Amino acid sequence: MSQPPQLDISQLSNATVPLPGLNPLKEEKPSSFWSSNPLYSFVNNVSTTITSHRKSLDLINPGTMENINKEVSRDVFLNQLSFQGLRADISKTFSVKPDTFQVSHTFSDGGQSQPYSLVAVFGNESTFIQGSIDSEYSLTGRLNHAWDKHIISKVTLQLANQQSMCQLEHDYEASDFSLNFKALNPDVFGKSLSGIYIASILQSLTPKLSVGVESVYSAMQPGVVGDAGISLYGRYNNKNWIASAQFLNAGQFIGSFWKRLAPNVEAGVETTVSAGMKPVLNEMMQPVYQTFVDANTSIGAKYEYRQSVYRGQINSNGEVAFLLEHRVLPTLGLLFSASMDQVKNTCKLGAGLQIDVAGSEEVMMMQNNLIDANGNPVEGAQLA
């Protein structure tokens, strides 16, 4: 017969016998101050409720504050595109995935631009670097770096004979709001804080409506108390039309409206109202302050076709402007700019030429619409 297994008494001496009603594998943790504090629990519950409610609204990122009316001021209007005199732009692009490098030469005659300027641009998925120098040896540099898809840092430097500038900027774009911090010529190590400091937030309230606030502190002269102000912003995006309003701290209101009339036609209107006080001389030739209100309304349209883009604009001050961009070849473009001021009885004309030179065979095929940006053949294109 087999004998029963022997029990090792030495193991029993080191064993722990659980008491009835206790779980030996579960250790109770003492309650901390934060978990037992009723105020912290209330704030945590409110924060959790607000976060859950925001997620249920399906909000989207409203974009940045500087682009609140870009559809009108940058896409339709030609204030930043019109020029005077003769102009020629020669660009050469080099592409080595995932990096892109471009060099541009600009020659100008008869306008307010410098006779010659050289611009170099380098970019990839996370970094953008741009530098330029003109015939008066004015240097301008710009660096944008995306730490991830939400955080972007920007640095802008300008070195000129009469003026130098340094601007530091930081953007944070969340799922339903955007934060921006900006400092212009900051001096935080001097005897007194000087420079211009701007902080703004743009928050989506619904998938279409977003509102924002911007705070500005300006102290340009050392030892002088700076000025502060607050501006309010609003934007409503209904896909086919967009309306925006800006109440600036300088006593200015800007309202704009953009609408897509057709797949290739856009139109926009913008109204600017300024109010304030300015010094004037009375009958006794003594300076006094008088209130004033100025208003200006601009209407513009943009027609975009396969090889041409037409832009036209007119405002309430009697200024009419027109800009034509025509692509003769994939590497050759023509520009024509004209503006007329009926009140001042002046007229300005400009003609330009754009030449794009491919630095590699891949870039040349992209310019001829044979392959896309990823190197894939374009449907319907005939490759040699």
C-alpha cells in the first residue's frame, strides 16, 4: 500500500493563515487628501461632465485667429497680390522626399518693391524654413516647426537698415479650440518689460459657430507704462458661405461675408468701421479732441478656371482693382495687375512673368501633371 504524502512542518511555520472575512490578496489603500476632499470631487465631476458634453457636440477645430476671415481678405481680395511696374519671378524647385527645397529670384522695376530679391525655402512634413535678402541687404527669416499635429512654434526675424524685428509665436490646436501666444520684440530681462505680447483663444461652440477673445499688452518705450486691450472675434461657417466679425480694441469693427456662387466662382464683401478721437484746432487755434467715424466697404469676386484666375475688387472710396493670373504652360505664367482711384484720379498698372524651372525629373513630371505629389501617375496622363 502507498503511504500518504508527508507534510513539511518547516513550510507551515513560515505560512500565513488568513483570518476569516479578509482577502489576503487585496490590500486596502489609505484615502488621500484629494480623494476625500469634497471640493476636489465637485470640481472633478464638473470637469468630467463638461468634457463628456463637449465630445457629444461633435465640435471641430475652428482654425487660427489670423485666418478668421482669410477666405475674403486673402483668397478673394487682391490687396496682398496687386503690384505696380514690371516684375519677373524665376523659381527652381528641388525635391528629395520627404524634403523640398526651392530658390526664387524676383526682379522688379517701376514699383515700390526692391529691384532684386532672393528667396530660399525649405520644407518637409514638420519644418518650414524661409529666408530672403533684397538689393538693400534687408534680411528676413522665418522658421515654423510642428512638434506634433497640435503644437507649432514659429520664429520670424528681420534685419534692416532702419528697423529690426523679432517675433516669437506658439500655436496649440486642440480638437475644438485653438490657443495662440505671440511676442513682438520682447525684452523680459531689462529693467522693465517691453514689447508687444498677444494671447488669444478661439473656441467652437457648435460645429459651425466659433467665438474668440484676444488680449494685447504693448510697452514699446522702456520706463513708460504699457497699454492693454481686449478684442472679440466671431465666425460662422456654413460650408458654402462664411461670416465673421471682429471688434478690435482700437475702436474698429470688421465684418466680412464670403460665399461660393459656383464651383469656380467665389465672392466676398468686407466692411470696416473705425471710431475714435483726433486732435484738431479750434477757432482760438488751440488743440482740442474731436470724435470721428470712418467706414469703408469692399466687394470682390474670384473666377478660377483650369489655367486662369481672375480677381476683381471695388470699394466705397472709389478704388477699383483687377488681377489676372494666366498659366500659358505648366512652367510659364503671366500676371497683369491694374488699379484705379477715381477720387485721386490715379491709375497703376503692372505686368509680370513667372517661370518655374524643375530641378529634377520628378519635379518636372509633377509640373506637367503627369504624377501627383506622392509620385503616383495621374489618371488620364500619358507617361513617356
